[in-house]
Amino acid sequence: MSTPLDLYRPGLAEGRDAQAVHRAAMPGFSGWLEHSAPAGGCAHPIRLTGTIAAVDADSGRILREQHTDELPDQALYKACGNRREVQCPDCAWVYAGDAYQVVRSGLTGGKGVPASVGRHPVVFATLTAPSFGAVHHRHVPRHTCTSRRRCDCRPAPCRARSTAGTCPHGQPAMCFARHEADDPRLGRPLCLDCYDHDHQVLWNYFSGELWRRTKQAIERHLAALCRKRGIPLVRVVTASGKVRWVPPVRVSHGKVTEMQRRAAVHFHILLRLDGVDPDDPDALVRPPDGLTIDDLEAAADAAARKITVTTPEHPDRPQGWLVAWGEQVDVRRINATGGELTDSKVAAYLAKYATKATEATGHCSTRLTPATIDDYADPEGDHLARLIDACWRLGRPTHDATTSGAATADERQGRLDTKPNAYAGLRRWTHMLGFGGHFLTKARRYSVTFGQLRDIRATHRRTEDGENSDTVMVGVLSYAGAGWLTEGDALLANTAARQRRESRRVGREELAYEAWLTRAAA
């Protein structure tokens, strides 16, 4: 039985262009383009083999059945779905579009979210990490450019100190350079030995817990305001039939994590103030009249400045580490009169960071293992190597996280209990420099989910293909491989995908223009 590579063997030894010409000259090329369209722009599509059946949803009767051997390349192509732009730009573009809808629907409604949420108080908060040591940075004190994306303004000196001298390790404690935006020194410590790499990776690791407690503090601050202003509690009946009295307000959030050049994360968070409906606790209703956006802004600022987390005991530091937000706490209003922030700008801004991870730091790797850690970690290396070493060292299994690290008799005889401690997860997230959370998260009631958006898109595609809405596609498939068969296939599929995307963009612009003409003529 011939394989896809056997059918394509004449072009394999040639270059990409020759492979593309060979594929285009093969019989059924147009059918291959249509068959590969669902994964057209993907850099590493998944190839699946097996059987696909169309089943009637009401009766369960199989209407038709097809094996992948009957398809072009004897496989079914599926996009990899990787959200990271450096891994697959096309799938990241789709993910960013979904992220935009997730964020924006929580601000304006749509996609199943009522439009009334557009009248709820909303603030946009940026919470950063504290300083773990002096780093090279770029600061423009006054912007005169028209676009920040193409900013050519002159930055201020990095760290101009006339009396700074040197650090305890003999390194200069000042920097008079005016760094360009692409300067590789940005985010790197002035002195590697002075910098607290251990504290930074632990801040990344426990930042999720810090945010959880911060949100709790915001809601408690607002609940205290309700009590102070005489706004009564709301009686809610749970699904199990229990009666609970809850505060009349709650905060729904959408959060995106950004990795800074110094390899510390910071959070961009949308905070929306919602009310509670006693008859339908899951409904999105306006908050009580006694609370305003000023209260939400004050609650977010106060919580960010007072909430801290003390990590559990560790053999290297029995008292643990203090995890708190940095001094740069920025809370702004959206759609305020005269303000720059609009719901569309904020949604686009957050969607952009949802497709990134550690690329800004210069580090990009898969999950590290004992076999690969030595290729990246070095306690005497550069900034990233020391951070990776700190993650691996602090996350080592220990017999007792409360001990001082001195070897016991059992250890000397090889009877070490390797029970994981509270820091064991650091090794799992060493490739992320300690951060183990999702880069885009939201409250359950904030807006639509990614799964719902994918289901809507799949239903739309089936409708476009002329399939009956009562028909369910059932596949019994197995993994056959990843990637296009040749570079020529990748060139043809990606080019066709770009053309389809461009035609859709032009179509949307024409429809928007016609709608504008209709409104203008009315």
C-alpha cells in the first residue's frame, strides 16, 4: 500500500519551490487545497488517520462513513492550536481573535453576554512585581511621537547617578546609556551577584496566590462599604437548597499576564463591578446605586498596596519569602470622558499579550528535565541561567521543608524521603522561569469562554459546508504525525490561507462601509 510520501517522492529531494510546483501539477491539487484549508496557515498541523462518520443526531443512524485513506495525503489535517506566536503565528492569530472577543464581550456584551454590562463600573489595573535589584531600563520622560508603536523619542539616561560608585561586588552602580528599544541589555541586572534571583522566581511562582488574595480583599472592601452605607445583604438559595446571605456586589475580572524583560511577570486586569440577583445568582445585573466606580477604583488600589503573601518554610530560608506587589500600581477608568482607554483598545492590548510567554526575556524552551537542565542552568551564568538554576534548586524534593538542610543519619545511609514540598512545582515550571499560571484567565461570570467560541466557529464552518444541523460528525482517529509532508506543501497551504484571510478582511471592510453609508443616508 502506498503512503503519502510515496505519492510525493519525486519532489522530496528538491527545494521548496520545486516541491510546490510538483504538488500543484499533481492531479486533484484543488481538492488537496480544500482538504487542507482547516489547517492552512498552521506551522505544525496534526495529521490524523482513522474513520469519520456522519451520524443522525435523532436516530443515531450512520448516514455516511469515510476512511482517511480515501482523502488526499491519506490523512486528516488539524491545526495545532498553539497560542504562542513564536511557535505558530496562524494559530496564535486565531487565539488572539478569540481572546479579544472574550475580553471585549465582558465590557460591551455580546456572544451571549447581556449588553447591560456595558453600563457596569469597570477599571483597568496594572499590578507589577517589586524590585529584586537594579536593572537596565529605558524611560522616555516626555513623548512627542504620534504613535507609541513607532516611537523615536529620546530616552533618558538609564541610571544616571553622580555619587553611586560601585556595588559590594565592585560593579558600577550607575549607567549613563540611553538604551534603544531593542538593546539586549534591557532587563539585565547591573550586578548579577547583587540581584535576588531566588526571590524573583518565587514571586513568579506565588503571584497567582497573591492575586487570589488581592481579589478577595477587593470584594471584602466593597462588602464593608455596603455595610457602612446600609446596603442590605442578599438572600440566595444555592443549588443544594441551602440559604445563604451574601454581599450585594461581586467583582468579575479578566486578567492577562505579561512577562517583563527582567523575567518577572506583571498583571493587566479588568475589574467589573456586578450586582447579585437573589432570584438568579448567575445573572449579570447592575450593582446597587450606593456603589460607584470611585469605590471600585479605591478598593483595587487599597488591596494592591496592603495584601502580601509569606511563602512556606524552605530549607534555604526557614522564614520564607515575602511576596507583595511593587510600588507601580496603576488603576484607570475605561471609556472615561477625555480618557485614552476604550473597550476596543483595552481588548486589543490584552489579546496581544495572550499569545506571548517568555519570548521578551530571550528564553524559549519546552519543559526542562534532569537530562536537559544542565543546558540552561548555571549558578555563575547570565541572568536567565541563574533564574533557571534558582527554580531547579529551590524546587528540589526534600524530606522535610522545615529542616535546615543538614544531612540526617537516614540521608547519609541513602534513605531520603523525597516527598514533594510546597516548592516542588518550581521544577515543573522552570522553563517558564517560575510562573505556572495561565496567561489569560477570567472569572466564571465575566464573559464567554474559549470553548463556546470554538463551538460557534465549528458550527459556522459546518453550515458553510452545507451540513445539516441535525448531523453529528463522529471520528475514530489516531495520531499519525505533525507538520506538512514537505516545505512546498507548507508554502502552498500558508499562501492560500493568507489569501482567504485577506479576502475576508476586505469583505468585512466593505460590509462596514455599506452599513456606514446606510446610517448616513437615514
